[in-house]
Amino acid sequence: MRKSIFYHAGCPVCTSAEKDIVNLIGADNVEVVHLGENKARISEAENAGVKSVPALVTPNGNTLHINFGASMEDVKG
């Protein structure tokens, strides 16, 4: 089974959402990607439909935007 991917940028909104997502679906079921530390994956996130972070991309390819921490333009800096 493929994992969900949780993209975030390290802001307080993002880190709070990360804790909740990991608690809800389990650490074994989600890959956490900090786009501030791993800028090489920004295009991957955008191709998956991520418009802002925090966001969760499900194994089925659905992109779920959670609250609002930063736009992808802000993440790109």
C-alpha cells in the first residue's frame, strides 16, 4: 500500500497539523515532507496539486489542503 504524503513548511500551523495527521493515520501510513528543508520536492508537491501547506496527498491522488500556513509561492521564497 502506498503512503499518504504530508507536505509542510515548518510553520506553527504546519507542525501542529503534522502531529494531528500522524496521530490520526499513523506514522507508518504517512511520509512527512518538510518543503523548507527539502526544496527539491516542491515541484513534486505542485504536480500533485498542492497550492498551499500544510497539505496531505492521499494514495489515491487526492490533495487535501489543511488550514493555511503558507502558499507555495511563499515556500519557494
